[in-house]
Amino acid sequence: MKTLCWIRRDLRLHDNHALSQALKFGDTVVAFVFDQNILDKLKNKSDKRVTFIYESLLELDKELQKKGSSLVVRYGTPDEEIPEICKEFKINKVFTNKDYEPYAKKRDELVTKKLKTIGVEFESFKDSVFFEKQEVLTGSGAVYKVFTPYKNKWLEKFEAQDKVIPEFKCDLKKLHHFSNKQNIQEVDWYPLIGFKKDSSPLSGGTSQAFKLLENFEKHMSRYKEERDFPAVPGTSNLSVHIRFGTISLRDMIRAAISKKSEGASTWLSELIWRDFYQMILDTHPYIEKESFKREYDQIKWLGSDEHFQAWCEGRTGFPIVDAAMRCLNETGMMHNRLRMIVASFMCKILLIDWRKGEKYFAEKLLDFDLAANNGGWQWSSSSGCDAQPYFRIFNPYTQSEKFDAQGEFIKKWVPELANASSKEIHRPDGLLFSHYPRPIVSYEANRVRCLEMYSVIKKA
């Protein structure tokens, strides 16, 4: 039997569930499709994510070539390209790993139907999450809608299986050997897919992912104390690698449980949050466009397009918000604490619909993941599962004072305030720093307006 392993958000040759299953049959071809349906929606044709993917594919192909094989790369719609690859290589069965996003599920259904017409089987496997939706359930058999009890059940189930973390061995000796005329090392795919190469703070590829993990393990014990401070290198920077699967979730869980520290336990909790949000999206696909708590769609958002644009460009007059947004726009990255600050600010101080911010993040974030991004925005707007109550509003001034006390992060991204003191920088006087924007709204006044705007929920 000849098999095809179709990689998507699992750009690696180790601990890959679908690849390990495909290789059991031997003579396996590995393929990747630049999905036209996804790429056509990207406005920025120098999107850093495309470069990250490209770099990951280059490294992956080099490893395949060492084994006498090569990565098959195509551009188009998967329902057309995958059947064509199957015909070209006389494939009997396609193996791939599950993707829980609404588009991905529809895509796989269509590909399955197309493959069936040419007599090719299709099978998908759990890989990007540790537990799926039907594996962590309440006592009544329902899915959880609150994180803490979900996490407790997740850990209980993990303990019950003696903390066994499966490792899917990939015997690359069983790869199909062939000469690839469209080898990604030789063919410049950027113009073929309509994009340009762009530099990124983080390089793609499994080797880079493991370097980051190795470095993070050295200070993982301090993660709980350092993770909230954007000027401190206290996080792993692995979110983009887990998003595109250059490292497996299991690799990260192994690292977490190998360290006996509070920091490691906190990091494991963050990994469980990821499973939780994937489960929520899988079981409640409507949240892609609607509020998880549907009554929150009754809110009449009062914010203006002008204020939204100022938020996007980092010129709101609130230093911590502007620094975070400017960092995002230039690097494609944003610290998690800052994501909460800017999201709360946009929804509850600028009074703008969470969907607009979510969409902007989707365009900019190097590590964009629909489930996590949607979950985070709905948490901040109080419309999601296990969200903060609507009357809890992040104060951008006190958040700034607490998590960037000396203004190190702010000064890096808001050079207009480079000479401000640690006291002035969080709420600069417009007379002293006339070259920096005055606040576009009053935090205090708009906090009151926010509570009035949300009152429709209280009435409901």
C-alpha cells in the first residue's frame, strides 16, 4: 500500500501521529498544500506567517532528502490538489492530523468526498491537542464551559493514565524514494503563491523550536513570577511553533512535567487552556462570528471607527496600549498580559465590538490561532465561556504601573516618552510631552459609559 501524509499545522517529522500511522504501511509520500482559500484572504502579501511556514518547509524537506525522499508542495485548493497528488503517486490512502476549525472541518469533508470518487481512503488523527472534546467531560457527560473544573478533570484523567504521554515514532526509512522536479529547495515558491519573503523575530523549523524550548527550560521555574512582565524574557516564545506544529504539544507537556516547580505547573496550565479553547471551538463553532453567551450580541457598541484606527496604529495616548500595538504591528508578536490589556481597553474603554479587535489580531499575529484568539477576545469582552464579569475592567494606568513599572517596554516602542520618568511614563502630562498624543478618551468617563452599555446584559 502506498500512503500520503498530508501535513497542515504539523510541520515536523517527529512525534507526528498521522505520519507515524502512514509509515506503518511503508512507501509514504509527504505533501503540503499552500491553501489558496486561506492565502487569498491575507491582505499583506509580505505576511510573516507565510515566511515562517516556508522556512519550516525548507528544513523539513532537507530532512526528507537525507532519507532519499522529498516534500511534495502544491498551491491551490486542497480538494483539487490532494486528489491530483494521489493520482500522480498512485496513493491508496491519505493520512492527516485533525484540525478543529470550522473551515478545516468543511475542507476535510470535501477532500474525503473527492478522494472517495477515485477510490482513495482518508483518515485523520488526534495530534494537535492532548485530549479531544469527548475525552474530558462533566459527570453528566457534557462538555465543560468553565476552565478550572475542566483543568482539574484534565489533570485527573492525565494522572489516571499514569502521566503517560504517547510518542508517535516516525520510521523515515519507509518513506517513498523519488526525485522531485519541483523541490522547494530549488523552486522559489513565493512568487508562485503571490507573496514576498519577510523577516520575523522568530525563525521557522523544528530545530528553532527545540532551541527555544531548551532555553525556556532553564528559567521555567520562574515562569509564574515573570510571565506577566513584557520587558522580562519570562515566556517560552513557543506559541507560533505549536500553532504550526514544528514541535508537538506532547514535547511541551513532557518538558513541563519533567520540571518539579510551580513555574512548570503554571506553564502546563497554559497548555491545558489551549486544549480547552480548541474544545470550545470544536463543540461551539458558532463562536467564530457570534458571542459564546448569545445575549451579549444585544450590546450596541458605541465606539467610533476613528478610535478603532487610533487603537490599531498605537496612538491612543495610553502608553502601555500604544507600545503593545506598535510592537504587534512591527513584529507580529504581543505578550499575553498585553493582549489582555489592549483587548479590555478596546472593548470596555473605547467601546468597540470585540470582533473588530479579533479580526485585527488575526491579520497581525504571527501565532494566530482561531480558537485561542477568539477565546481571548471573548474573555476580555465578557461574552465568552468562563469570561471575566462585564463590570471588571482593566485600568490601563494601573496595569502599566504594575507590569512595566520602570517603563522599559513602553520606552522601547514609544520613543516619544524615552525621557519620561518612571512616574510620568504611565500617564504623561500633555504639556511636558506634547509630541505624544493626548488620551483620545477619558478612562474614568468611558468606564461609566461601558457599564451603561453593558446594562442590557444585566436586564436580560
